[in-house]
Amino acid sequence: MSPSTFRRFSMSRRHVFKASAAGALALPFVARRSLAAGALKPVSMTLDWIYEGPNLGFLVAHDQGFFRDAGLDVSIVAGKGSANTAQLIANKAAQIGFADGYAASIGISKGMNIKTIGSVYRGNPSAIMALADSAIKSPKDLEGKTVAMVASSGQFQQWPAFVKGAGLDASKINIVNLTPPSLGPALIDRKVDAIGGYVQSYVPIIELRGKKAVRSFWFSDYGVNVVSNGIIAHNDLIKSNPDLLHAFVPASIKGFLYARQHPDDAAATVKKYSPTVDVAIIKREFEVSWKTWVTPNTKGKPLGWGSDADWASAIVVLKQYGGVTAPLTTSELYTNDFVPKGAAYVPPQQA
């Protein structure tokens, strides 16, 4: 696949976002709401990004009626990135958000009055990715090679921690800065030896569009433990309307677990709200994200349940590599108060 082919696909994803942000793709949600009982409580939610594999659990919860059954009338719109979603929640422009824990924690360190109330992706989705047929068989093989990343990304911030955990000599690795749409084509065309990013964001497209197998070195396997995407809310909402959140979080978790059992149907659900998506890629994005559902500290716990040890590790990374200087405690970052209990909410323990 040529770089231009890859870029055309990337542009189509941006086009989907623009349409969704304008409200066009949110119309199916409005139509569903018009049929709901008048007693339902209205809830506004902003995702981390466009409608895609990693956030499809909320679309499934809506489509399967889990929100309605919980007494909620949920309006879901696409986001512009986790940092932006965190800011919207901090500004009370939306009641509930879905955002990366690393990005949300940086916001909290700067004064955002928000908190994660359901840790869905409890592991770090960041990795260094190389083509499977390349000479890079282990992280040590990155020495003497060129790795591309986005300079402002979490992966770039966490890179020194990965280097330390993998026992690498950073002076022997050439890091180049590329834009997000350029990373995939650069790897496929072998202009760089490896790339750094979220696995679910790049591997599905490289595999399915680029027809290349990928080898991933997950940051979490080398001691870089940060918590990824979760449900976030403003602390004022947590205090003033806990019943709403006690209804929203379990219904959302049901959406993700139902999707895990019915991945084909779940991917097809995304296409209802974003007609231009490639269902095969959406499904693969979702499948790859399963790697981050369970950490050693969250085994056997309901999806959404956060580990204090995992969040404490995230604070260490934030302070050492993320530029955070403000004091942070785990209780400022997350709560398990709204996470449902019981075996029915425990996810499969293997990716």
C-alpha cells in the first residue's frame, strides 16, 4: 500500500469526526431518544475520539437499550482527543466523558476538578511497533535503528521509562518526529524501522490495509504502568447526582462486555452511527484493545474497577516523565464507588 492510500483512509476518519462533531452522525441517537419514555434522565456524554473500536461499548450500551433500562436518555458525541474531553468535563460542557487516564491525570495536576469513575482500559495501550518480518525481534534490536513517534504524545513522554525498563541504550536509537497520519505509512514503506503509539490505533490499519503483520512491544511489559481510558465526571456531579452515575457506569460496562461476546455485531453497531467506517478495522481495533482490560492488579475484578497500585504507578510515571510537579494522590484521580459488583461484570481474563 502506498503512503497516499494510507493518507486517504486517514483523511476519511477525520471527515467522519467533522461530520459527527457537527451533529450529523449523532442524529440516530436523537431518533432513539424520541421513542424513549419521558421519565428518562437526560445525560450528555463526550467520547475521547470519533466513533471507533475502543469506544464502541457506549454505542452498544445505547443500541442494546442498557442506558434506557437504567433510566437514562444518553446523548453521545464524538471527541477531539482525551485532553480536550477532559477539559470539556472540567468546564461542565458535558456531564460524562471517556478519556485516557494519563491525559486526565495531567489535567487534574493542573487543577481540573474531574475524576475517573470507571477504569475501562486499565493497562497501557502504548507500544513500539515493528513489522513482523523485520530484524527487530526484541526491544534490544531497536538499538541502531530509527523509531518514529509524535513529539507531543504520551508515548514520547513515556519513552524514557520504556528505555529504562527494557534495558536499552537510548543514545543508540534515532528518534524522529512524525505526525499521526504519517506513522503507519512510514512503517509500511520501511522509511523507519519502528513506530511508537497506541497499538489499537495503528496495528489494525497496518494489518488490514497495509497487509503487513506487526510485532508489538507493549510498554506495560517493561514496567511502564499507566491507566488508560476510563469514564470521567466532574467532582461536582459526583457529589450532587451520584444516582445518575450509579446508573450510567454499570450500563456502560454492560455495553463493553456484551460487545466482547458479540464483536461482529458490535462493530456493525458503529457503522450505524458512522456509515463510512470499515467494519473489519473497527472489530480489529476493539479486539486489540482487550489487551488493556486486565492488569496483574485487576485480575478477577469487575471491568471498571481501578487498582490503587496501578494508579500509584501512573503517578510515578507522570512525575518522572510527564512533567507533573504538583502533588497527586490516587484518591484525586479515581474512585471505584460507581463500579458494579458481581461475577457478571468480570471480563475475560485473557486478551
